[in-house]
Amino acid sequence: VCESIPGCVLQLYVCILEPDLLTLSAATSIAFCSLTTGYSSAMISFDMDCDPKNRIKQPRFYGYLPQNNQARERCFLFMTLIGSFNNLSRSIGVALLVATSGATAVAVLGVEFGIYCCYKLARGDFQISFEIRGVGSFVLSLLYRLGSKVVADSTNCFHCRHPKEMGGLAFSASMVWGQIFPFVGLLLFEGGEEGTKQSIRTTLICCCSLWVALSILFFNTIEREYLGTFFSTKTASEYVEEL
């Protein structure tokens, strides 16, 4: 949230405004930013799912990674690459919005986050702590939801589908929107030569295609009985009551 994600956006923003600065070293730096983010995201999801305590306490949520070591290795690779390509696409989209204007970026990202908050509020699933009351609880929940959404949107961290985080349905919707979002950013982008726009469009199409292919491979590798957790509509309280 504080380094890899904004670091990639900042570098892409500079390269969009000044295409001549996109040298091999700059492209390598951007690639490593996305890979670092994807790897970190995959490690979080992998460790949480493979933790024996989590699998014992919450067997209906944790356990989607197969027991076979080779299959687990493939899943980890898929998760890393899915997160990396998603991060690159999302970062390009944000950079395009900022390159258009700061107001445009704030408006689009604000509306996006506002819809998510309204979804959580409407379902009584916004508050993260019942030990803190009043304004403090709202501010804490708002900051937490913001951080969680930034991570999910930018990395496709599969742990964020937990009912106490985004929830399965909201997470999957975020995954799909993440592939549409950069094309919206490109549509709104004002400025730049047509050749630059075409290069960005080609990059986005390649990232989206690889993301779709890797996602299909990932879902064909995990344990099938956990597919429902990626589309679950359970709220945090419903999940806790079920446990």
C-alpha cells in the first residue's frame, strides 16, 4: 500500500507523460515493482491458507490450495503472476487518470470506493469492531476498508475474499472490474500521441489476456469445493455465526 503499489503508479505516470523515458532499465524497474507486489500478495494468501490452525478453525474457507506439493507450487506461481499482471493493469489505469487530471483521478477512484462503502453499509457489514463506538469506529472502519480495497484491487490478494474483508462476491467483482478499469482510464486520457496510446492499449490487452488465462488455470488447480468462497455473499456476522 505504501511502497510497491504507489511506486509502480508513479513510474508509469512519468513514462506516460514522457514516453522517451521508458528505457529498458525503467521497464525493468516497473516489472520488478509489479512482481514484488504480486509475490507479496501470493505469499499472504498462501501462508494464510496453508496455516494448519486456520484450516482446523475455519475448514470451509481455508483449504483451497491442494495437498499435492507440485499443484501447490503451480498455484503459488499462478497467484504471483495473476497479482503481478493485475497490478500492472491497475497501475496503468490509475496513472492514466492522474495524467489526465488530479480531479479526474479523485472523482473516478472516489466513486469506485463510495460504491464499495455503500455496498458494505447496506448489508450492515461496514463496521470492523464493536468494541469501539461512535465516530472513532466509523473512521477506523473507513481506513481499514480503504486499505483492504487498495490491496485487493491492486493485487488480487485471494485472502481478501474472506467475509471479514471484502467478501467473496465483492472480491470477484473487483477482480473483473480491475481488468476493465485501465481501459476506462485510457478512454478518459487526454493528451499523448496516438502511437503512445496504441502501445498502452496493446500492453493492456496483453495483460488482460494473460490474467484471464492464468485465472482459468488457477481455478482449475485449486480444490473445487472452495470455488463458492469466491462468490459468497456472507457478511462477517453471518460467517461468525456459522462458525
